[in-house]
Amino acid sequence: MTFILFLPLVLIIPIAFLSFFANDFIGNILANKNPIVRSYVWHIFFVGMAMAYFEIFYAWARIRMKSIFGNFMRRFFAESSKPCY
């Protein structure tokens, strides 16, 4: 379990430093079409990181726990993300 937790950090930490130092540059590139996005560059990074860890824990829960918890998480988040018309 420890290896599963820390392996993504090998990629996340260098990308976070790169994103921190290039925050204005990335914001300017993304703001060419939509200027509102400039202030949300860090939010995009954190949402991506949270989604990556969700996928890791979902796979771990399905394979290692051998329970329905992984399937429940998948169905719950899939259904909760659908728009309500």
C-alpha cells in the first residue's frame, strides 16, 4: 500500500515545482481563449492530482480488498457527476 501511495508523488512533485515556477506562463497560454482560466491554474493541477489518486484507490479497493466498495465508489461518483435535467 505504501508503494501505491508514494509512486505517483514521484511524478507529482516535479510537475508541481514546474507548475509553480511557470504559473504565469501557463496561465497566459491558457488565457488566450478564455481569460477567466488564468486564476485557476492551481485548481486545475489539484483536481488532476485528486482524480489520479481516486483512480489509484479505486483500483486498489477493487483488487486488494475483494469487496464491493470499489464498485460502489465507481457507481456513486459516476452517477453523482451526471447532470440533473
